[in-house]
Amino acid sequence: MDNAVKDNLKKIFGFNQFRGNQQLIVDNILKGNNTFVIMPTGAGKSLCYQLPAVSKEGTAIVISPLIALMKNQVDQLNSFGINAHFLNSTLSKSESNRVKSEVSAGLTKLLYVAPESLTKEENIQFLKNATISFVAIDEAHCISEWGHDFRPEYRKIKSIISQIGDNLPVIALTATATPKVQQDIQRNLQMEEADLFKSSFNRTNLYYEVRPKLKNDTKKEIIKYIKSQKGKSGIIYCLSRKKVAEIAELLQVNGIKAAPYHAGLDGHVRIKNQDDFLNEEVDVIVATIAFGMGIDKPDVRYVIHYDVPKSLEGYYQETGRAGRDGLEGHCLMFYRYEDILKLEKFNKDKPVNERENSKVLLQEMAAYAESSVCRRRFLLHYFGETLDKDCGFCDNCKKTKETFDGKEDLLTVITAVKETNQRFSMDHIVSLVRGEKNEYIESYDHDKLSTYGLGKDKDATHWKTVLRQAMIFGLLEKDIENYGIILLSKKSESFLKAPYPVKISKNHNFEEMAENVSAE
Ligand code: ADP
Ligand code: ZN
């Protein structure tokens, strides 16, 4: 790398060294290569395109979905002495003309653009005539319907980039990368050949825990928990504005310095509450997921989920706001299955595709909560990463749990996957081994297979647990192209040839746990 670039890291951004993959990524962009960056929130994605933008000739276009955050980012760059602007619907005609003249003059190093503005014909024409160094697509997961915040305009980006210039280097960045979403992004931007830089999603300083959610006791439990934290900073996430207001008030009347945050509050109240939290006038912010984007408070010591999030992506992002300083953070979720059902009901008016996708995301969430597998292993597996060992730093690792030898059951499900030619999802495999009759089983003649009904003495939950753990252990795989279809892995073949004992842990039974706690 050019020394001048390294100097800029220190001189302009004030950082002594690169973090993680940053240097490799910056290098790759400087070479003009298409680049795909997957990095957890807070790891430092912005620098990856900001530094090359400063070092290259011309203007880098940064496509970013959040108009609200654009101004902050541009202000921050300006304060570093970098010429940066944004182009979005909040600008007046004369303001946007001024921005354009700076771009034309070759002064602007970074131009932030909202996807809606990018699709405007006059802007495309304008950018066509400007000198563009590269295009960065922030929050690239918005391209994918399989992600958790799909933005239809994102799907037009590729064709617009091609109109703006031939062979403009593209850098896509996201903090969401289940293998499915990753595929979708690459395909949609036609950047399958791009160099991929994927950082680990393992946040080793975060302790993950799930407790049963009980009607009144959970509130008491939260109050007690917060008091035991003695003024440390924390966030409580709730699903609805109403619940946010209720919990914030409950904490306040119990002598806790808490403030609410949700999109329904007046702008100035919201800003005040957020500032009070940042300045430690209040210890706890009770919030909907509207809170947290772009907020960088390094010493949040705990994140409590009073309600279950809609997806593991959301959960990971929200819990990720704890322990940014690298010190311990506690991620505590209160769970009951009814909340999953409630969320499913909210989705009933969505178009079929979206509804089905939301349902899959929710079922993954429920599976995480109910599983007694190491939380970190489960979570990282979801993001396409493999941990070979349990982490020792989550509730499931700390607790002794009920396990059984899964050799026979694994043999059954792996054989079932093989017998059905690796073309079916979990639900079908479960129906098959349980010997159910339904139209699929009948139309495929699956009731003639050797594994049909082999596991009818055990319930569907049991078989799902076995299948999930088989996947976490690499004994089976999921097809990332066809969400949900279960495939054989290398390990399955060797397992079928010579089966060996595998410890499977039983799921938590939250209903039973709730009863026991209530009885105490
Ligand atoms: P992301 O977009 O991945 O969520 P950001 O780009 O907002 O993350 O960066 C998160 C924080 O890390 C910011 O406060 C940023 O200033 C800081 N940061 C980024 N790169 C470095 C670095 N090389 N050294 C020190 N701090 C860094
Ligand atoms: Zn663990």
C-alpha cells in the first residue's frame, strides 16, 4: 500500500492502524476491483470506502438507504476536512445545484445518494458526465427480499451503475450475511466474481442468555436486574411504542433513571432522550428498534429484549450494541412462544412471498430461543460461520443440560435426506420419519421408503431438534439457493458408513420453565 494512503488514515481519520480486514479491502478498492464486504455493525465499514475515496481521483458515489443518517456522515467527513456532499429529497433545487457544481468541478470526494434520487433520470445524466472513482453500496442487504429490510429501489442499482459508467468498480457492504442473502446480493449486482471479505461475526465479549417470559414476574425481574447493574448503561428493546412507554414508566416509578425512545415521540423529545442516554443522564433507554442506528455508545453493558425480535439478523444487530468497547456485554432475551405467534399475526396482510419469508425468519428466531445448543454456535451457524467448539460463555454452555445419544436418530434423518434425493425441507423430512400421510408424501410415494414412520414414537419438535443440531454439527447442510432444502454433507456420507455417538441436547421447554418459576 502507498504510504500516502496510510498517512491519510492517521492524518485525516485520526486512526493509528487498520482494523480487521480494512487494509486488505482498501487495497483492493484502490486496485479498482469489485469488492464485497461483510462485516458486523460497528466493525468499521465506512472507512473501507471513505479512505480510498479520498485517495482516488474523482468522486465516489455512496448509495445509502437512510436519509436521516446521510447528513451526519457528511458532516463528520466535512469536519475531517473532506469534501463530501449528499444528494437526496431533502435538498432544495439550488442546494442540489450547488452540490452538482462541486462534483462537476472534481472537488467532491464522496457523494452520498439515496436510492430514490439515484433512479432519477436527470441525476443519472448528471453522474454520467462526472468523473466517478467507484460506487459504494452501503447496507447492500436491502437488495434482498430474504433480508430483513428489503428496499425495492435497491434492485435498480446495478442497471443505473452501468448507465453511469462502463466498468465502474463496485463495492457492496453489509452487516447481514446469511448465505442466502449474500448470494442474492452478488447475483443482483452481478458481482459473483467480486473479491469477498467476510469478517467473523463472533462477538466474544457478549454473553448471550434467554429466560422465560412471564406476565408480571418478568417486569420485576428486569427491575431487579437493572438495580443490580448499579447505574451502568443498558438498552431494553420492546416491540411496540405502547410497551416502550409502559416499561419506561415502570422503571421510572421504581427509581431507575430510564427514558423512552420510539418514532412516535416528538423529534425534540427523542433527541433529548437519546442525548441524555449518551451523556449518562439516564442509565436505561427503553426503545423500539427505531433506536440504535448510527448510535455509537461504546459502554452499553446490557441489551435486554423484553419482546422477541422478528429475526436473528435483528437480534444480532440489537445485541451488537452492547460492549462495543470490547468489555463484557450481557444480552438477555425474555422469550415465550406466544410472542412468535403474535408477530406471525402481524404479517398476515403482507404479500404471500414476504409473509412466508417473515415466517421463516421468525421460526429461526424461535429455534434459537428454544435450543439448548451453545448460543454462539447457533447464531454463527446462522450467519454461515462454523465454531468447532462450544463457547463456554452463554447460558446454554453454563447450564448442565439434558442430552441423549443421537446416533440412531441421526442415522434416520440422514438416510431420509438421502432417500428423498436431497430435495426437501425440514418439515417434509419430519413428516416422513414420523410416518404422516399428506399430499406430498403420497404424491412422491415417500410412504414406501425405508425411513417412513421410523420415528413415529417421537414428536415433531424432537425431530426438528435433531435436524437442526445435525446441521450445526455439519452432519447435514442447508441449500443456500433454495432456502430450507436439506442436503447431505461430506460428513453425512462418512457418518452413514460408520455411525458414531453424537450428543444431542434437548430443547428448552419454556412452558415448563415458566410454570416452575411461577411456582417458586
Ligand atoms: P460500521 O459501518 O461497520 O457499523 P463504522 O464505520 O460506523 O462501522 O465504524 C464504527 C466505529 O469504529 C466508528 O466509531 C469508527 O470511528 C471506528 N473505527 C473505524 N475504523 C477504525 C480504525 N481503524 N481504528 C479505530 N477506530 C476505527
Ligand atoms: Zn456457548
